Amino acid sequence: MVSKKIAIMQPYFLPYLGYFQLMNAVDEFVIYDNIQFSKRGWIHRNRILQNGQPAYVSLPLKKDSDFLDINQRFLSDSFKKDKEKLLSKIKGTYKKAPQFEKVFPIIVQIFNLNETNLFKYIYNSLEVLKDFLNIETKLIRSSEIDIDHNLKSQEKVIAISKALEAEYYINPEGGKDLYAKNDFKTKQVDLQFHVFFPEPYQQFSKDFVGYLSIIDLLMFCDLEEIKYKLNHNFKID
């Protein structure tokens, strides 16, 4: 019997390569929809490389309570106009990139989704990119899992792992200070960490800039090279 591996992440908008490496490395990828939204992270924004400098691409949101969950937040009423500006920004930045003609229609498809719920909008973008990258991992919304959703942090992760009958839980390396391997082991779950190495690739910028949105990588690398990067340039420990 093959051991099941899972990972759990927040829904990031057009995330960096490491996010998709982690998705590709597991059997089931859980995306939190019923946790509190944070405007400081990468849920509704990411970065592209514009004129040699990182520049944000952000989804405008309706003003609302800071205590709402991600699936309770919505795009602003002005988004129909705002998305055209965002697409124009991406097009102007990458129109001379080698993979622009193949990739830009995918970006347009993502932005043109007729949906204002923030989680559903981002979840769709991840599904579109997953299919484009030929990643076969199953995506699962956290709210669909039968656990006590009042649990927090490590206890919630362990509960999800057990509910999905996972033998391995893989977390980004940033969780090394949050989670204890022995605590997972007592619940028969092997905690591992994904360590990402930002391997340079050709950009317009003279000096390589890593940790950008997957958009940047897609614009410069063909699918064969990206497939290699999905399976290399990281380690699991």
C-alpha cells in the first residue's frame, strides 16, 4: 500500500514556484477556506518583475471586518475595471517574454472569471494553473473535511492529516518553528518540510530576482523546463 502524503496551505493568488512544487509533491493538497483572512500575506496579491524591480499585482477587496474568514471576503465592486489595469500591467511587463503568447491567455482566463467571492476566485486560479502545469494532485477545501474546525495551528493540521488518513504531512520550511515532529509522530503522522531553492532562470533583469509570482517563471520557461523545476530545486526533510 502506497503511503499518502498531504500538504495544507492558504489560498495564495498566483503564488511562487515553491507553492506548486509542494502541491506536486503530495497526493492531496488542502486549501484553507475557513480561516481568518490576513491582508499582510499573499492571499490576494503577489509580485511580478517590472523594470527590474518587484511590483505588486493585488486583487482589490471590498472593505469589511478584519475578522472574517477568507471565504467570507469579496472582490471590490470596481474589480471589472481594476482587472483591466492589472492585465495591462502584466501585458506591458511581459509582452516581449519568450512564452508570452502561450501564457497570457491563461492569465486572462484567470482574471476574467465571473466570481466575486475571494476564495472561489483564487481557488479557480489555482485549478487553472494546476491543469496548465499538468499537476495531478487532488485539491480539497478545508471546510469539507470532517474535523473540529475550532482547532488551531498544529492540532488542526494533525486533525486534518488523520481525517484524510495521511501518513505524511509536508509543510513549507517556515513551519519548523511552529510544529514539532514528535507531536505528529505520536499521532502516527510523519512531519516533513519542503525546502525551496530559488534556482535562477533567464529574466529581463540582469540580476536574478527569486520568489516572484509563477507568472514570471511561466513567461520565461517552457513547460518542459518548468516540469523539471517542479520536481527539482527543493528537498524534503
